[in-house]
Amino acid sequence: MTRSFRSLSTALLFGAVCALPISAHALTSISKETDVEAVALKVANETVQGGYKLITMEEVKKMIDAKEAFVLLDAHPKWEFEMGYIDGARHFGFQSNMSGEWEKDVDVTGATQDDYRKVLGSDLAKKIVIYCGFTKCGRSHNAATWAKKLGYTNVYRAPGGITAWKDLGYPYQVVPNTGNVYPNK
């Protein structure tokens, strides 16, 4: 491993650790430093593997408030999306574990890569921000990785997801009358 790659890996790991939103929910589910370290390493390794950047939900909220032009994508399955999503978010579901095979990685029956391109838009340089449920969830990683594979160049993952968004007290939407309720902590 070259020195510059080690430095890059260390910088990415440090950035991932600093970007991890520590919510009340996360504190109850991650009780030991080794657990925090495991999640930080998972996010850092996924970021290097996927070739995308990380962003916090505070930064996403600032972009929304500033009316910045970007695509916001929720990578949950449809039923989870309906329980709570950020206003203006587009939806395209992905699985939690990545196989590298399109048909196994998406959570939308019969969806094609062209369907995903339609959701993301034709501008390959437009900023795309992808989120899912929480830091340990892999759906946003899969969605961001596939966006990069399809040629999008300005892809961000918000690892804290809708849980961090809610922890910050930001408003979210639900699809009424689905019977699904997003849990409050």
C-alpha cells in the first residue's frame, strides 16, 4: 500500500467518523467504542469502494433551505419510504446488502438501470444526495455505488439517513393511510 493511499484511507476514515450522526437511537444501539469503530470502518470502507462522498443531514438541510438544485433520493423499500421521507425526495428502493448484480441489488421488482437513470435525471454532473434509514443501513451505499457505476460524478451519501434527520427535529412527510408508522424514539 502506498503512503498516499494510506493517507487517503486515514483521511476518509477520520471524515467518516466525524460525519457519523450520533443520535439517541444510535447511542442505545451502539454502546461500546468497538461498536462505534466498526460502524465507522464500515462507512469508510463503503465510501472508498463506492467512490462517492459523504454529507451530513445538517448539510442536506442547508442545501434544501438555500434551494440548491440537486436530486435527493430515498433508497428505502416503498413501504419504509411511506413511513417517513424528506419532502422533495425521489424514491428508488435498494437492498441492504450489495451483490454487484443489478437484479439482486434493487428492491423494485422488474426495475431497470434505465428506470434508475430516469429517477436520477440526465445530468451526470448534477449533485445527487442519497439516504436511507440510519448509519448501519447499506441501502444508501448500494444506491450511491450504482449511481457512480452509471456515470454520475457528483454523488453523496448521507449515512445518518432519515433517523438523523428526525433526531435533528427536521420535518418529514408520510404517505397517509398506508398503516405504516415510522417509530419514534
